[in-house]
Amino acid sequence: MDIKDINKRISVSPQITAADVKAIADAGFRAIICNRPDGEGADQPTFEEIDTAAKAAGLETLYLPIVSGKVEDADAAKFGDALDALPGPVLAYCRTGTRSATLWSLSQAKSLSVSDILAATKSAGYDMGGVVRRIANGGKTPTDNTDASFDVVIVGGGAGGIAVASSLKARKPNLDIAVIDPADIHYYQPGWTMVGAGVFHPQETAKTMGSLIPKGVHWIKSAVAAFEPKDNAVILDGCRVVGYKRLIVAPGIKLDWNRIEGLVDTLGKNGVTSNYRYDLAPYTWKLVQELKEGKALFTQPPMPIKCAGAPQKAMYLSGDHWFKNGALKNIDIQFMNAGGVLFGVKDYVPALEKYVEKYDASLNFFHNLVSIDGPAKKATFAVAKPDTEATTVTVDFDMIHVVPPQVAPDFIRVSPLADAAGWVDVDQATLRHKTYDNIWSLGDVMNAPNAKTAAAARVQAPVVAENVCADIDGKSAVAQYNGYGSCPLTVERGKIVLAEFGYGGALLPSFPKWINDGTKPSKLAWWLKETALPPIYWKAMLRGREWMIKPEKVTAK
């Protein structure tokens, strides 16, 4: 037997025999559904044989035969009714288990999201890509093939998506482009660190999506349910189908707040905050101003995360405020990092360590936040130090700045575009998909080994635009991405360590050392962060004005 669990209620398997039934009952199953017609294979037991053995073992059965490749809408409805009526857990089987998995997927289409269904069946070893349109259509066969079609479809209206749309329009004004994104508001997320320090007002970091979509670009205000790359189609919620000649995938990253037990219930109160959310960053500043004594925790989850420096930026700016108002001597700052180093590029660590010392902060490596009790003001960490037995510790706090675990969006992780870890699988130089040559990706969602920052997306956008345009013109890739990312580490109010680096930790400074040495704290870098970068973001990056980011040309091998 090869039983695959889809959830606690239903499992599926390839063909079983009467001899298997006792073991199935011993495993806790209470009912069996046969989805394979009798006589389909010469060595196949009849349903009657299975039914007799099942009754002897005290199991209920149902015969719902489906011809291979012909799962009808009515069959899925009957399967769903059977699941409701039969005692569980239920084992459904056919020749390979695929028909049973398909029936379950279609029967649950009205109650579960496409991503949840695809994730459940994928974990059981079954690919439901062939019926994804039916799942998106509530389990019923859709009547329309394509609702709209474009030269280029861009999934995601964040920094990467809007920037690449503008860069494409600047190069080829007549391209028919669509951006798919359900959000009403576009956020300048790098500004939230400054909101959490009282430097920016939150309203400065938000604009309406409609005001930023480039002129002549269609905005499809919808969520993506799934991809059909073999058919050059994107499936939207509600089973609308958008066709494309070329696809660019840039939906960003998912902040998985629910992965930390108790966190969602206490965010924004009980001293629990995060600069990773627009509505919470002001609460960070409120807590910092109000804290006069006690323990302040700052957490960092396992990589990858967007802007790996942001967790400690909050710590430095908070420590600076307490240093200047005289409260620091009464505040115990603890940095709880799931990783094993302060910062991944060693050249910047010495300057950061001086500020850790200045704020008398304790560094706790290999500490990963797993649960939080807001009312009790207690945080529990899994501690997994090398060559040491794993354990947990619970730490009291008066204030805690939490950075949530981060993963690729659900509809990406279960899609044919994803690698084994769930990220869009691209060539790290050209940002073209490794399997589908009319698909590109940029921003936080793709798997190139670079820092996930807005500065990285700013450099990636013209690379993707150049390569898409070259492909339209029948040429090979002409531009390559060197892994550039920038992390302005706000070590105190008025000074920043401007970390700029590429693949392998290679330093990629934008300015000569005599203007700005990025490995040391700088007032110029603070001016860039506070004054120059916001208008560069809104008025240059998102409008296709590629200041200081001319794409690097592909070098011949």
C-alpha cells in the first residue's frame, strides 16, 4: 500500500487488495471509496472483493467508478457528498490515486482556496495543474478559454512590478501590458523603519495603486489563483483567464505572522510591535518613547527575509533614542537572531558591533521566536546552536519588536514556476525562468541568491525589461544582474552604514570611498535614506527613470 494523506479527513492511494483492508482498518480508517471501474486492469480485484473484506473489518464502502481522464462535475459533487456522509477518516483509491485526488480537489473548490487545494495535493504527490481552471471555477468546468490577452502580463504591483512596467513602456511604448494586483494601496516599505523611529509619518509611505500604474498599462485588480505556463495563461480568482505572450512574476513575499503561535492576537498591543506592517510601525515609535526601563527584545527569523538589516535597524534606532534621553542605562536590549551572524557580509560587521556595544545590546544567536504570550509579556524561542542539543527558552519582555517568518506567496509555492523551496526558479544573471523561456521574475519572490530589498528590485527591473525586449526582437539576453542589493543600516539617528553588495558578498559601492565609505557610519548615507531615496523611489524607479542603474551587458563565455 502507498497511502497518501491529503488532510486528516481524506487520504488517497493506488489500487488496494482485499488483503490490505485489515491494515487499512488498523491504521484508523473507517470508510473506503473505490474510484476505479471494475475490469480496468487484468490483475485488478473487483469492488465486491474489497467490499466483502471491508465489511469483515467493520468499514463502510462506496463504489464511485470514474473512467480515467473523465472526471465529470457531477462525479466531484457525488464525491463531496460521500465525504460528508461517510464516517472518517476515509481512504479513496483508483489505479494511481490521481482520480481520487482530482475528485477531492474539485469537490472542495467552493470551500478551500486554489492554493490550499494545490498545496494539499502536491504534498501528497499529486499534480492538479490539469484541472486548476476547474478548481478556480468552483469545481465546475469553465466555458471560456481566455478573457483577455496581452503582450506582457506582470503579476504584482509592488516595487518590482511597477518599475518593470515603466521600464518596458519606456523602451517599447506600443507594448500591450497588464499589471495584475488586487491591492488599492502601494507602500514604500523601506520607509517603515523610519516611521518606527519617528522620522517619517506613515502617510508618506503610501500612495494609491491607481496613481502609480504607468500610463497606457492595464490594471487588472484581482488576485492570481494559479498559473498555466504551458498554455501561457494566468488564472485569476473566479476563474477569469488572462493570456500572455510573455510573463513577468513579481508578487513579493508573504509575511507569515501565523507561524508564530499567539502573535496575531497580540500585535499592536501588550508591547508587541513590528515595523514590517504599515499600521504597526507607529506603535513601535510609541513604545520606544514610553519605555523608561525594562527589557526590549528585537527578533530576526530564519532567512530569507526582506531587508535582512531591518530587524537590527529597529534595535539601533530605539537604542539611540534611549541613549539620548538617558533611559538606556535602565533598559536591557536583547537581539534574538535565528541565524548565527550579526550581518551576512562581514565587511560591515565591525561598524555594527561598535553600535551593539554602544547600546549595550546582548546578541543571542540561533534563537528563533516560536510563540508569544502578549498579556503575560513572555516570548518563547527555539534555540538550536551548532553541536548543542536543541531546546527552548522563555524570555520576559516589556517591549518586543517582531519580524515574522517569510515565505513565497501561496499561489507561487504550489505553482509549476516554483523550485523545491517554493521560490520562482530563475537564472540568477538574466532572471529568466529556467524552464519556461517566456517567463521572467524579479523582486523578493525569485530564487536568485541576493538580498531581498527594494534597491535590488530597482536594479533588476531594467535587466528584465532589456531582456524581455531583446526576446521580443528575437535576440538572446543582453543584460545581466550582478546580485546588487543595498541595506542602509540606520545605526543612529543621523548616521547610516550603507551596505551595498552583490552575489557572494562582493562589495558594490555606488560612490567612491572619498565620498562615502559604506563600511563606516555616514551622515551622507542618512541624507540619502531620509531625503533622497523616497523621491527617487516614487519619481524615478516607479516611472522608469533608471538613474545610476544602467543594466550590465551579458558577457560572452
